[in-house]
Amino acid sequence: MRLSEASVEEVAARRVVHEALARGVRLIDTADVYAPKADAIGHNETIVAQALAESAVGASVTVATKGGLRRKGKTWLPDGRAKHLKEACRESRRRLGVERIDLYQLHAPDPKVPIATSVRALMALRREGQVREIGLCNIRLEELQIACDIAPVAAVQVELSPMSLRSLKNGLVSFCARNDILLLAHSPLGGHRRKTRLSKHPCFVDVAKRHGVAPFEVALAWLLAIDECVVALPGASRLESVRSSAHAAELRLSDEDLETIDREIPAGRVVRAPRQAVPEDADGEVVVFVGYPGAGKSTLAEALVGEGYKRVNRDKEGGTLRSLLPLVERHLAAGEKRLVLDNTYPRRDARFDIVDLISSYGLPTRCVWLQTTLEQSQVNACRRMIERFGRLLDAGAMKLEGDANTFTPDAQYRYRRELEPPREDEGFTAIDRVPFVETSTSHGDGRALFLDAFEPTTARRAVLDRYREDGYRLIQLVYAPGGVSEQGLVSDEGLEVYICPHPPGPSGCWCRKPLPGLGLWLIAKYDLDPASCLIVADTAVDRTFAERLGIPTTTSEELFG
């Protein structure tokens, strides 16, 4: 990709490719969208094709390219549709001057297209003889597992470097090693913006001095030593960089070298030297929770504390998941053998360090996975907020209160996006799935009819008057960004009006339907019995809102006739 930056002349770019071939490189990775600007799609593929045509060994080189991204100005947009991939592959073949592409990769999953659909499109290109092998880039382990059930995946390309270890920690590299899939590591030196940091990394500097080489070369050699499935893809744009990278491929690190690096970057040994199994009769355990914010982790943690566990909570002691590690280590080093960590660990790579630390002390790690759904967690979070503060807080008020157990809905939506279900192969000795249990909440006997905006008529007013006479509060819920902050205004129709005044976009408040906050606050405020209330639900938003509150629904047509 770096060879297609605007600052690199095409002649100089081809010289870099020639130097790589002269140094023994036989795999070149490119993509149709690698270009200095959006209207020059295919620029990099053209450079590669010209350079290979000029070389005596060009025919022996494996060329990997990618499709599945489009460019619009400075923005790169995923497009995993079969139609787009077919057209992109045809154009890549034309630019590369080949009948069949050696390795054709999906550049990135398209959130609008199921990964299975894109993989089937790649497989169709393979059956038609347009590509020899297929690969996937920038994917998660779960997506790779889905793909492997559909087609033979030859290669996976993800970022992997001493500065970016997620693919090691989340099990992706281990999966590739077990299943004979090439792991193409792009940005293996952390990218040119982070390269300076790598040059000063103590463990690479120490090992580099032993061998009389540059720290960058040690970093590349370390990557290659992880497993034979790993292939580094340094993005060189200068002849000197090519020579250094080629030299790194010949560098053999000793056990002592690897131990030096492992002390600083323990994730590197996860494939080379898997963790030893913890003895079944180990004295003690550490419990780690997985579950939505608001799912009920604190309640379960308190129960374990009652059984003699020491509770470690980042919000009270550690601050962040990363800063929690030394705190846990201090407890373990002091001889604590029964700990409970009730913070949320959605991603597998986020759980890696804590499981690795616990394992190093010879203790088992038990995962408690709360099966509470997003919707149930939203209700729990709102009830907890109302019980503590007597009202709903928006993002600004939450910041002022500084309560770590109070958060915006975005925290739960982010958790859902990031969640990777826990698996035994992460190092857990057990995974306990805890079903959701509805906590009993006391309700009064009040009744209310909830409405959205509607056109008042004489007949409709008469219907509302009958409900009022039957003891129902008439409540209108309105979304009016920038509206008044005062709640409970009485409209001309005699309805109590409650407004969500917050701006559109990512939800920083709990009062916008279908979120349950405003409804739960009104239930508490007026001591309502949800089962005796009624919501006029003409839209999916109102039906979802009613379902979360446990309130029966009707429609405008049923109510007014």
C-alpha cells in the first residue's frame, strides 16, 4: 500500500519490488483500493504487474490482492455484495494481467452483508477458476469460524505486531495454526506512525544488541517465530527497508531471546507454548464475569463475598481493566486464593491478560456468564438509577455524579457490538451460564394510559374522558429535541406531557423510546401497576417500549374506533 502513496514515484516503487524479489520475497500483497486518490483505483495492482513483468522471477511470485472496499473521497467503504466482488475481481485480473488470481481476499467484512454471503461469493469465483485460493481480512474469530464452515479459507490477514496483539489474544492465530491457514500479518512493525516506539522497546533493543541487528528485525523475527503459519507483510517503500526485512527472515532467535521478549510480551508464547493445564485439585479459584453492564453482576459478586471470596472491582480500585492487573497480581502474590472480579470483559483479548496472570499462579479461572439480555439489562440499569437518584440522569448529569455504576445506553450497545462469547479454550476451567432471574419489584395499584402524539377530536376526547373517570392517568410521551426540560406539563386535552428533549444520534439518555427509562420513572413516580396500565402502540418503537415495561398494548384504531 505504501508504494501507492502520492509521495512515491512509480519508477521508485517498481525498484522496491525488484529489490524484494532479489532478496527472495515470493509473496506480494496488494489491493484494488491501494491508490493515491479515489479516482485512481487499481494503481497499486498496476505497479505490481509492471514490476513482475520486468523481473525474471515474476512468474514464480504469489500475488495476493483484495476486493470488497470502495473509495469515496478520503473514505473507504465496505462492499461485500456478490455483485461488487465479482466486478472487482474481474478488474483486478485485468490489471494484474492474469487469468487466475493466486489469492483473492475479502478486504473487510461489510456490516450490511452477512459474512456468509461474501464468502459464498468468493467461493463462486474459485469454482469459476477466477481465483486459486480465497482469504479474509480484518475479521474476528467468530466470523472466521462461520466462513470455514462454508469454504476452504487459505489465508487470514489481520494486523499483528508487538504493538497490536489482539489477534494473538483473541485466539485467531491459534485457530489458524491448528487449521493450516496462513496468517498474513499486516503492519507487523505497528505501522510507520508507531515504528519509533518499537525501536525503543527494551526487550527488542536488548535482543538486537546480542545479534548486532536493528530492533525492527528482531520484531519481525519474533513474529515469524510464533508459528510457521505467520507471514509478515512489512509495507516497505524504501530499498533499505526491504533489505532489513529480508535480513529479519534469516534471523533465528534463541530460546533465551524468546524468553526475554516473552517477559515483556507474554501473548507471543500463546501459540508457541500453550498454557499448562491447572491441576483439578488446585486450592482456590478466581471468578471472572461476562455480562452486560446492568446484568446483575454486583449481586452475584456480593453472594461470593459472603462465601469468603475477595472482591476486586476496577471502578472502586483499579480504574480500568488494564490497571486492574497489577492490583490482582498483588492479591495473588499476597497469598489470596479466592478472588471475584465482577467487571465486564466482553472481548476475548480483554480477558486474555487476566486469565494468563491467574494461570501463572497455578489457580483455575472460572467464568460466570450472565445470560441477561440487552433489554433486561436496560431495565435493570434504569431501575438502579431511579432507586439511587430518584430520577433519570443524562450523560452530563452522570458525569457530575461520578457514579461508576451509572452509564448511558451506549455502554450496553458497545458491549453488544464487542461481545465474544467465552470459550473453554481461552483457559477457563469452567463456564457457568447463569440464567436471568426477574427480581421482584413492588408496584402500587395505579393505572395509566400512555399515548404518543395524536390528532384530538371530539370523539377521541370523549374516550379519554371515560378512561380518566375510570381512574387512569392520561400520559403523553413526546420526543422533542431541544424541548422544555420541565416535565408533567398539562396539554389542552388534559394529558400530562413528558418529553425527551435530548438531541438525535447516539443515545446519551434513557428517556427516548423504546428505551424504558421514562416509563420506569413514571411507574415509580405514580406507583403504577404495569399490568393494569395500557400503551397505545401503533409503531414498532411503542410496541418494544411496552414489552420492556411489561405493559399491555392497544392501537389507536382499537382505542378510538
